[in-house]
Amino acid sequence: MTSRLLVIEPQPSPLQASLDLALTPESGVSCARANWDSNIIERLGQSNAHLIIAVAVPLVPPVNELFLWLQDHPIPTPPILAILPEAAEQVSLRPVFEVADDFMLTPVRGEELRARIERLLANQSDELEAAHGQITEALGLGQLVGEDPAFVQVIKMIPMLGKAALPVLITGETGTGKEMCARAIHHLSPRRNFPFVAVDCGAIPDHLFENELFGHVRGAYTDAHADQKGLIALAHKGTLFLDEIDALSLRLQTKLLRFLQECTYRPLGSDRFIRADVHVIAATNRDIEECVREKQIRSDLYFRLNAMRLNLPPLRERRVDIELLALHFLKLQPGAARSKPKKLLPAALRKLALYDWPGNVRELSNAIQRAALLADGPNILPEHVSLPLSESTDEIASEDFRHGRARVIEAFEKRYVEDLLRKHNGNVTRAAFEAGKDRRAFGRLKKKYGLHS
């Protein structure tokens, strides 16, 4: 990238030869020039330079006017390199020293000037890159809310997946945020400035899929009156997200596999192949290994897509995040930014925590949106939280304290034992050790709730 310099100098400039030596075409900079005059402050505000070189030789009045003004108005400016007369009084140069990022005294050697310019541009480049990285990370991960260790482990992988050029397979139940994670991978990749194209494989009929994916040329079939780009071409240099990859027929899987292996495709009716430059991310909400065993997904396609894997846990396995997500979605409701968000009362939060969320994060978002609409006042009560097949909070409230507490404890115990057994692949000894319980006592809990390894 060419760096832009603004050189502010007297006319004629006594340092013209030194500047010309430092700012050769080979130095990779473009240079705009301005004179010291009463309009210099306005000119500075309109500049898009990466570096300002202020040649204050001789020390004319507008020099101090500019630096005094910058001292009183600390506006964001690019780095400033001041070139000053060696015999100038220190008092008159104090505003320059306080505002300028670097300074040089005459006589100026071209080689030293070039080195100073390169250093200031390099420092600014590092700062811009750091700021760009922070913004990109915020764009990529800002919508992925959660503190549960199982979820945090997934999030930590996303920046690494963005840097890799290999295909990514995202698995997880419906509503766990697979497309959101795919977009985060795209935002954190070198392809972030190019398109993200999402393809719902289950929504495109078999006989149209090739045309949608690869495009066609004029005359490919009766109604093909003009060339049409496919989704791969639209995603050029960006990311192609293939959702519900398991919905493709075996015939179409073969076509897709060839594209993945050779990184080329041929539009319908064309006599030439086109090289594709896309990052492929696929997703499914089914057990993909089981699909492979049942011959519903080709094993070679599975191995090609499974180069990098991201498995999203269901919401019932990250219950720590239910309250966090509920409050997050509440802040996103229409009008929440202009007024105080409605408050979820503890009883309503308890009702949310006891539900298993088969629709996962998407279902929780819908439930919060519905509850916010149903609640007329500032508080969301249990009756505003409408959940199918959920235990009524009114029933719990109608019980005495002892029975209500026993019911909640049993629900917690069952889920806790289930989660530990799942984590340790049914190994009771390891699960009991993590729980801090005797193996036999843990086994009795397992038996009590009818759980199987």
C-alpha cells in the first residue's frame, strides 16, 4: 500500500534537495505539498495523509500558530515529523516539541530523513493493524455470547479457523448458531473484505442446484438468454457457506466433491473450467458420522469437509449461559436502547433455567421476544414466559417449600450426572472423581435417574 505524506514547507524550500532524496518513487510514498500560510489549519483538517512533515526552516509565524492551535485542540492527526533550524531558541520551539511525534535539526541528511519517515510510518501501521484487529474481532465474535467452558472452548477455535485455508465443518443441533459462527470465521479471516455467500442446500431442488452453484452460459438451455454467475462465482475470494450439507443427494455430493478436490467448476453449457478461489464452510444439524455409516453422505466428501471441525454444544449443556443470553436478547428488543430494558424477575429466570431448549439459542431468543411483548409493565413475570412442554412455574409455586426444593434439586442432580457421564464417555469412575463423590454413591445417583453409560 502506498503511504501518503503531506509536506508543509516555505516557498521556496531550503530543504528541497534533501526531501527529493528521501521521497524518491522507489520509497513507496506519494507526496502532497502545502505552504505555510493562514489556511494551513484548514488544509490539515482536510488531509488524508499517513504522515505530516512540517519543514519549519526558517521559523515563520504560521509554524507556531499551527502547533499552538494543535496544543489547545488535541484532535486526532497522523504522526508529525518537524524539521527545525538548529539555531532556534528553545522557548519558541516548546509548542513544537509538545505536539510533534519526532523532530530533526538542520542540516538534514536524506538517508536519515528517510529512516525517520519509515519508522514513523511503521509505528502507525502497527497501530492501525492492532485497531483493525480489534474491530474485526468485535465484528466476528461480538454476537457470540457465552461464558460456559464448553462454549468458550469453541469460541477460542474461531480465530484459528479464520486463518486456516482448509474447509471447515460446523456441527450442532438446530438453533445453536452455526451460521453465526461461520460468519465469525469469515470476519476473522483474510477474506473478510470479500463476500460471504450462504447457501441453504435443503431449500434448492436437485434439478436447480447445479445451476445455482455453478451458473450457466447463454444458450445452456431453452430459457438461458444470458450468462448467469453461480454462487461460487459470487463468493469469489470470499467464503461459501453450505448449510444443511446433508440434504444434498448423492449425485450432487459427487459434483460438490469434484469441485472441492480440484478447486475448479464448469458453468452449465460452458466448454471451459473456471478456477475457484473460495473458503468453503459446511454445516449440518444431524449426526454426520451416522449419516456416513448409513450411506446418506459420501465418506470421501465427509473427509474432505472435515479438515477442520467446530462442534457447537446445545444450550442444555451450557446452562450457565441461559441467564446471560436471556439478558442479552432483552437488550436487543425494539425500544430497549431508548428506554430502560424490562427486567426478568428471578422466578421467570428459574423457569427459563429448568427448560431443556430443544430449539437452543434461537428458541430462547424467540421466547424472550415473546415475553417482552406480553409484559405490559417493567417486569417480566413467569406467566409471560410461554414454553411448550415445560413445567408450570405456578405448579411449583403452589407446592410447599420442602417439595418445591426437592423437585428443583432432583432436576439439578439428574442434569449434573448426565453432563458428567457425557463428558467422560460413560466412565463412572472419572465422572465420580470430578464430582468429588464416592464411585458407589455416584452410581446410585445414576441408577436413581435411570441413566445409561
